[in-house]
Amino acid sequence: MFRHLDDPDLPLLLRGPVLVDDTGLPRYWAEVWSTMSSSRLAASTHTRKLRYLENLYQHAAGIGGPNALDDALGTLDDQALAEILESWFVSIRNQSVVTGADEKRWQTGLEFVSSLVTWLSKSEASNDRLRRIEQRLHRFAGLYSQLHVRRDKPVEMVRSLPASTVEALYVLLDPDSRQNPFARERTRWRVFVAFVLMLHQGLRRGEALLLPADAVKSAYDRRQQRTRYWLNVHDNGYEDAGVDPRYTKPGIKNAHSIRQVPVSELTASVVQRYVENYRGRPSHSYLLNSQFDTPLSTETLTKTFALISRRLPAEVLAELKDRTGKHAITPHDLRHTSAAVRLQQLLEHGDAMDEAIQKMRTFFGWSKTSTMPSRYARAVFEDRLAGVWNDAFDDRVALLRALPRRN
């Protein structure tokens, strides 16, 4: 069974997701795997993988009795492991409906078994036994690495939001707009800041939710004779991730996602005015604060954009459906749109495609091997976004209108 331990009386090292058997005891090798893997996985990814592994444990118990999988791993019983994996694969493949998540579930279970067998084999003292284990590992790789629950479909082109959708969002989310769907001024500003950070800075949802209130930094650039602004995308150094009260804990996706992002003066002003006038004085350091003075949650932000989608004009929703196949906007759509526009701007300013893509990797936090930039390279050749931004991405009239009037 999957459990999430967050009792404040527990030591920090014992808090977090865990798999337990029917008696409530932790599943031994799953706990070992968690200890070895959790530091390099985002909290949401770690949780999802553990849920997949619980399914493997339950299947193994059904064919070999309680603790069948842990016993097979502990004794390096390759015959028992093969039976468990093969029958699990067949059970997944024979479902009436098979999805991409089922493929990830199978690959997670296979990786779990393979990594533990590799680790255990290296701890063996006998060279003869180690040789036999290596032969088993080779057999495992040959038998199972090419099995797929569902073949990957060809990569689809990333779809940025149509110009009409983005224009409608600017009008709708302007804190001074009569069309704004949120009654409270504080809520309007919170949503507007989240919108600007994801659209203009290309932040992932989890990255925006991790930012501290002082996320935007500044320094005077003597060479350019002006003040420059930036924000650092990384874990919140003021908070202990283990005591984050949110059900789905936001996190940094991977090491490549840790980066420094330049910020325009206008965007910096929007964030600063929110912090000074609308964020309140909660006991936590996170920038985006809920109406209950708790860190804004992933679920709340997702629901917020679902509500916003329902308030878009009918003709805008119709074009959104025609262009993208979507009926609603998600936070990640804003990042897609940001990436398509940023790449288009780099190309228009004279950067070669290779150079532009390398700059994109740094700005959006993609690894050197990620194929995401090349997918956006196809999207930029659609001209439907041309009327949304001028050459200066952040010089938006709507952004200026949203700033509080000065007395």
C-alpha cells in the first residue's frame, strides 16, 4: 500500500512517500530504492514511481504470496523475478484500454528490478557468483529491454496558444479589468503574477510555486548603465521541503532546470507590487500565497486556469479548439507559448538556429540531449502569434494598464 508520512512528530528523514505491506511494515527493497533515488527525483515523480511499484508488488503477491518480490530480489532468484516480470507485463498489455501511463509503469518496474539486481550483484564477495549474476543481468537486458506495453507515437509538434487566446487572457486577467473573473483584488493579483511568470519567463508550474517572495533580484550594470533584474530558479532555500504543507509538493524537475532567468523591469515591477501590496504577511516565504495564507498549491493553480478557460469568449475557445485540439488552457500551455515566441524573437534578431536553440536550453532549463527545442523550432514558423508581442516581449500595453495608478 502507498502511504505518505507527514506527521510532524516523525524525524524529517522518515517523512515522505513509502510503500508498506498488509501488516503496515515498509516494503524493504522499495525503501532501499527510494533512499537511493529520491535525491535525484522531483517529489511528484518519486510519488508516481512508487505508485507504479506498488502495483508490481501487488501483482507479485498474487502469484507468489506476500513478500514474493522482496524475497526474489533478496535471494537474486532470477527465475522468480522473470516469472513476476513476464506475467506483470502480460497483465498490463492485456488490459482493455492501454495508455502511455501503462508503458511508464512497466518501464519503472523493469528499471526498479534491474537497478536493484545490479546493486546487489556488486555487493557479492564471490567472483564466481558475481559472474553468474552478470550473466543473469545480460539475460534480463536481452529479454525485457525491448518489451513495450505501447509503442511510442511519432513526436507531435508542440502547439502554442493562438494569438486570440493570449490577447483574451491579457484582457481577462488584467487586475483592473471588469471582465476579471475573480472578485477579490488580492486574488486577481496573485493570478496575474502567476500568469506573467509562466508566460513571460517560461516557468514550469512547480517552479513558479517554489519561488520565494524575494525571487526577483537586481544589480546595477555599469557596462550598460542600467539596473538589471533576474530570478533564480531552484529550490526555496528558506523552507524545508519535508514540511511543505501542500498535498502535491512542487519541485525542480532536474539539475538542468536550476538556472538564472533574466527579467524585464516591467515584470520585476509587477512582482514587487504584488509582494508589497497584495501578498499579505504569511508565515511562509513562498511568493504565491493563497487566500488562507498558505503556499499556493498545484491543484489550486490548475483549477484556477480551468475557471479562466470557462470565462473566455466563445469565439476564442472555438479557435483554441481548432488550432490546438484543446477545450481549456493549462499552466504548461503558457510555457509552450513562451518558448515558441522566444525562439521566434531570437531568429528575428539574427541568431542562427543552432545558437538560438542553445540559448533556449539555458533559458527554459532543458538538458543538452532534450529534443524539446527542436520541437519548438517547427512551431515558430506558424505566424499566428505575430500580432501578440512586438519586438520587446514584455512591453505590453496590458501589462502597463495593470500597474496600480500612481497618485
